[in-house]
Amino acid sequence: MTDAIVIREVGPRDGLQAEAPVPVEDRVRLIEALAAAGLREIEAVSFVSPKAVPSMASPGEVIASVAKADGVRYLGLVPNVRGAQLAVEAGVDALTFTASASAAYNEKNVKMSIEESIEELAGIRAAAGALEIDAVISCAFGSPYEGDIRPERVGLLGDRLLDAGATALSMADTTGMATPRRVRELVAEVGPAVGLHLHETRGTALVNAYAAMELGVRRFDTSVGGLGGSPFAAGAAGNLATEDLVHLCDDLGVVTGVSLDLLLEASALVAAIVGHPVPSRIAAAGPRSRRAS
Amino acid sequence: MTDAIVIREVGPRDGLQAEAPVPVEDRVRLIEALAAAGLREIEAVSFVSPKAVPSMASPGEVIASVAKADGVRYLGLVPNVRGAQLAVEAGVDALTFTASASAAYNEKNVKMSIEESIEELAGIRAAAGALEIDAVISCAFGSPYEGDIRPERVGLLGDRLLDAGATALSMADTTGMATPRRVRELVAEVGPAVGLHLHETRGTALVNAYAAMELGVRRFDTSVGGLGGSPFAAGAAGNLATEDLVHLCDDLGVVTGVSLDLLLEASALVAAIVGHPVPSRIAAAGPRSRRAS
């Protein structure tokens, strides 16, 4: 339980994606603040169509502008081969790619069948040279269309994504259907070497992360401030907040390499950038070490 | 882990206490809706000064007006001997009483030293006849004044409260300082036969409840909708939401006796009564069984 974990910070991508567009220089400042706080894996940009997702425009400019910190990997999400080509040109350190365990969700999200997503990944693999590619399986714990999705099916999809060129897998609770039971069932099937990407749709992200750490899972996606989710329900369905997980881990003696104090500065920065409070309650209340004044 | 738990619903007291006063008939409707949902322990009223806490005025009228359901106990919080006398006259089924493990917090909350609180409980015991009294130890996991409070000290206070006439103990995370580690340390000291009263100040109530259930704790205080906490930070620091715990337990196969569907109706009722959305994300997003329409 107390082995170190790796946190992949997805705030600049999954977090800001759900917000009104902010200037490139603010996105760069945020990424630099997160690296300064000790985060070593930062999903910084997304190579999607700026027409489809205006908040993720100019990923190449963001990557070019960031003052790179030693030992930090700056990742880009790519939806397709064209995105992978742009990501390679931009000089990202690794890629993420999403396919869904839910056929209906995949169709809705990326307008592809699951088979087409697997084929797309093979093309991305060819375009990506030696870059690592983490395949994120969305709706891994269930979908609002099909309900629970059997762990065996998720595991099979994971195998096929690895065959198609992914170098690692993450399991995403895209719509808040994960529970400690579902985490246990899925980890029993796919093993603890996967990453987990948890959302707060039902306020269960932290308990799911805790249950996963008990099972040996050691990689987590989180978003500074808990930003993320639907732009139409701001704050209600964000990612697991980075500060919430770091606060828990600090207390449990689980090393994250992240400074909570500096992270809370980055959280305050992102709140200022997006112009509203972030959902994280650690951000609101401060760490448990905070004393009454 | 899968043994049944007992939920004490504190929404009509701890939840509504933090809100602007609502009519007695609304409080009665809420209590009846909670009993209909299957809750068997309901902290319905508080016998505090209506000048100090206007939202808790007329506890006798509330108790007299509730259509009593079979097998349900309607509890009253009493701060002192006078409150206990009124509670006995009103015909409540059992009492709760709060003393703090934090001297500074006790002074601030009830204007007594911890010694004076213990003496007050002895007087309440004498006034309460055969009624059971659950002594709730606030700041059991730490206080914003003293920081962490040693489990041995909390255990000692518990022993003294039992000596003074309490029939059971609950450990309250009044200011959101509990963590799974602190829960483990305290349960190791006081045993798993205590109740837990958890707050969402730092978004940790559910993970703390989960960690406690793993340790054998089987009694929890929760508030419908997650209402509670400070009236000056509505929603930010409420109690563990009853629907959040029931949703988790349903998924884990832990029997609560509560119907989540009926509970969500009570949650919608309390949102209508207080005139704003409740903090619970299960209330907002619905159970994980909810499908896209």
C-alpha cells in the first residue's frame, strides 16, 4: 500500500478542455507550475480539431512555449493519425489515445466503432516512431448506455490495444460508474499494472483510488483542482483532484513526489485562469494541517 | 466487510441546523420521508436554545407531529440537563450528547471545559431515566486548534463519558481532519463498536467510511443530501451524505435497510425545503444504474 505512486496530471488537457478557452500563455504557466510542484507526467495538450474543441487549440504553440523541466514528460492526447503526426512534430514526450469499452460511447465520443479505434491506434503507432502510447479505455467500469461492462471484455480490448501498439493501458471511469467493487473486479482481470483515470461524477473518485491502491495499483490520472468533465455541468463531474490524492497519499505515507503546498499554488492559479473556484475541497479547506487563525 | 451497518440519519438535526429555519411541518415531512425510506435511527431534533439556533426551534412540536413508524427511533440532541428534561417531556426515544476531544473547540461550541461537559452528562443521565445516550466526541480525529489529538486521549474521554452515563460512543470528524490512517489509529484504540460521524470538509467522508467498514465499524451518522456543516459555507462542509453511503453499501453488498430510490425522494424533498441543491453527487447524478435517456 505504501509503495510510491505515479500521478499523471491531466488538468491542462482534461481539465481545461471542459472550460472556456484560455490564452496559450496561461496554459503554459499552469503546466510550468505543475512541473514545479513535482509532477513528472503532464498531459499538456490535445491534438484535436480546434473547431471541435476550441479550448485545446494551438497545442504545438503550448508545447513549444513551455520551459521544459528536467525529468518531466509532456504528453499529448491524440485522437487519430493526423493528431499523432502533429504531436510528433510538436515534440511531445509521449502520447495518450482513447478507445472506449462502450461501443455506444465510442461512437458518440470519436464517431468510430471500437474496431475502427483499434485500427486508428495501429496507424498512430506507425506515425509515432518510438514514442510510448498509453491507451486509455474509457467507460472501463460501465457506461450509461450498456450499463456494467464485463471485466473480461475490457481486458480483451486492452490486449488488442497492446497488440495494436499501445505500450501501457489506463482504465477510465468516464461517467462515474466505478466503485470499490468494480475496481476490484477489473483489477482482478487486468492486473494492477494499469493506470486509473477516475472522475467525481458520483463523488467516488477518492474511495476508488484508495481501494485501487490497496490492490496495488500505482498509476493515477488526476486533474489539478478537480477540473474536468462536462462543460455543461462545471464542477459536478470533474476528474479526481490532484490535491485530493496527494493529500491522502501524504497522510498514508505513499510517496507521490509532489509538494502539496506548491500544488495548491498551481490550483489557485488554475482557479484564477478559469475564473471560478475549482471543485476540490482540499483546495477550498486547505490541508488537514491547517490551523484556525 | 459485508455485515449490515446501522445508519443514523442526522439530516433533520445536523443538516437543517445549518440552514435558514424551515417550518415545523416541513421538518416533520422530511422525518417521515426518511423513515419511509427505511432509516431506523433518526436524529430528529435538538433541544438547544431557539435564540442560539433558530433553525432548531420547537423540537417538542416536531416530535409530537411526526407520525411514528414502527421500529424507528426518533432521537434528540441535548446540550445540557435542561435540554434532557425537555427531551424526556417530548418523548424522544434516545438522546445524543456532544463533548469534544478538543478543549478549545468545546469551549467555543458549548462554552464548557471538557470536565464541565462530563459533569453535564452525569446530570443528563440522571434526568434521562432509562433513555440511551450516545455520546458523540467531536474533533475525535483532530482539531483546527490543537492539531492531531492522540487516540489514547480520545479513548480516555470515551471511557469517562461511559462512566458518566453514556450508553454508546460516536467519533465525530467535526472539521474534516479524519483520514483512513487516523480512522485506523483511532479504531485500534477504541475498538470498532463506536459510531462514526463524518464530514465532507475535505471531501474525505466516503473514503473514511470505507476504511472504517474494512476495520469492522458498523454504525455511521449521515445526513440526507449531505447537508450540514457551517451555515456560512453551505455545501462545502456538510455531513457524509446518506445517499452516498447507501449507494456505496448497495454496491458492496452491505445491507443498510434503506431504499436508495425512496431516499433520493427524501433528498429531493429536502432540497425543495431548503431551497437549494444538496451537496451529494449521488443526488445530482443519480445512482450508477441510471442510464442515458
